[in-house]
Amino acid sequence: MAIAQRVAADAGGITTVAAALRAGEVAGVPTETVYGLAGNACCNAVVAKIFQAKGRPAFDPLIVHIADPADLPTVAVVPDPIAGMVRKLSAAFWPGPFTLVLPKVAGVSALATSGLETVAIRCTAHPVFQRIIRACGMPLAAPSANRFGKISPTTAEHVMSELGDRIPFVMDGGSTLHGVESTILLPLNDREAVLLRAGPVTKEMLEAVGVKLVEAPQASASPLAPGLLAQHYAPGTPLVLQTFDKALPGPVETCAVLAWTQVPPTWAAHAVAVEVLSANGDPVEGAAALFGAMRRLDASGARYIVAEPVPETGLGLAIMDRLRRAATQGEGNA
């Protein structure tokens, strides 16, 4: 395949990409979380193109995107025992970086759901992605537009570098807003739910609207939703998750550093490369910077990356979730 055509996120670009998607193609598109690789969620053949382009295993389901909360019945059934919770959550967090796992309707591709009877649904808040979905007239599956297990893309350039020779179109909508993937929730009843994946809609935000969170299942080879495998979002360079006061696995001159707010002077002077997520300790800023920083460190030529843990409050929980899944060594991966 030729190199992907890079199109602007304007009316002409939306028309071009929507026409390609209606014709059974796939395309890299901007969302408010990370860039997605979009395709018709109701067509097995198109969904197969997504899996093939990403090199994604068929047991890892995709998120299906809609443009309006009113479109939920086109992709999912809401059973009576959870109807109140779904109404409350969709009113509070849709459109936005929030995904619900619900029983699917028959028209959704079985490949998109990895054969499960449930589907992960998100109503996007990105105005361009909303317009693309509406122009297509169908729900769109759109996992992150990167090769499977690698660092998620937050710019069109990232998508071009990962998938530019595998897909026909990449829309350039600038940098993404949140920088980490959506929160995923599995409602159990009208009071309780499982937080399957931390994201921009935080634990505290969910609890504030009356959701009681119960313990999440352990990562497995057959996840209920995307992004739940034990190792994911990983750079090619080994990543060690540890505080700076611990012994390094090798000389500082061979490492790259991913710091939360500041880097110790010795590390700053001798490390191959340094990235700081947020000098002010702002988890929103840190989350938006995370994947871009990981990509730059991965390209620095360092033999390994040392990533500093961040406080696990608010959006910090999502940052730590991504770091733990990217780590080859450290907290939870030693």
C-alpha cells in the first residue's frame, strides 16, 4: 500500500474520510483522547482491516463510537437493572472520554467485540470525529491508531509513523486534548460498577455521581474491554517504573528519564534524554504529555527508560495504569 494521504480536519477532509469509511476503508482520525483507527463497526470485513493494520489479536475487543447519546440503541441494549445507572452516567459524561460496556445489538460486528455478547461504547466529544460519524451514518470502531501494544498516538505524525504504510488516510486534527484513552466502566446494577480502565473521567468523578466502584477483575488473555492486557502502551525501549532514590539497572549515562515534576540534578546532567510530565504536578497536563514524552524517550537511543511513579489521585490513576502496563520492570512488573 502507498503512504497514507494526510488530510486536513476541515469540511473537505471530513467529506473525503467519510466517503472512504462508507466505502469500506479505514482511516486514522482525531478524538479527544488519542487518535483512533476508524472503520465500520457493523462490518466484519472492515473490522478485520483494523485488526490487520494494527497487528492486534482478535481476542482484544474494540470500542465502538457514536456521535450522540441518542444513538445508543443502534449499538447496545440497556437491561432494566442497569437502566438508571446508564441514564445517569450518559447524562453526566457523554459526549466525552467515557466508555460503557453493555449488551450488544445483533448488528454490531462479532469481530469488533471479540465474540463477546457485550460491546464497549463511547460517545465522542471531538467535534470533527462527531461530524465524521454523522456523515458516515454508522457507528465506528476506533481503537488507538498505533501498532498493537505500542505507545498510543496523540498527533497525526504519530499515526503516520506507526501506520502510514498500512492505511489509506490520516486526518490531521492537531494534538489530542486528554492524551490518554477513555475511562471504561462496566455497570453491574443501579448502584455498583466495575472500573475496567482508568481514564479522564476519574474515580472521584464517578463516585460524585453516586457510583459505587467494586474491585476490577485481573488482567487476562480474554479481556472484557480494550487496554486491559497486563502489558500494553509499551515503548520499544525497556521501561523501568521506580522512584529516583532506588538503584538503577544500569549506568545513568545509558538511561532516559520520565519524571513527574522534576529531575534530580545528577540525572538531568548525565541522562541521554529527560522529559518532565508536569512541573506543577498537574495530572491533566501530565496525562496530555504522557504518550508524546514516551515516544521521544523511546527514540532517544537510551538503553532503558526510568519512569517515576505519579500520585494516584484523580487523573494520576490513569497515568499510573498506563505506566504499569508499559513497564517491563518495576511496580507490578518486577
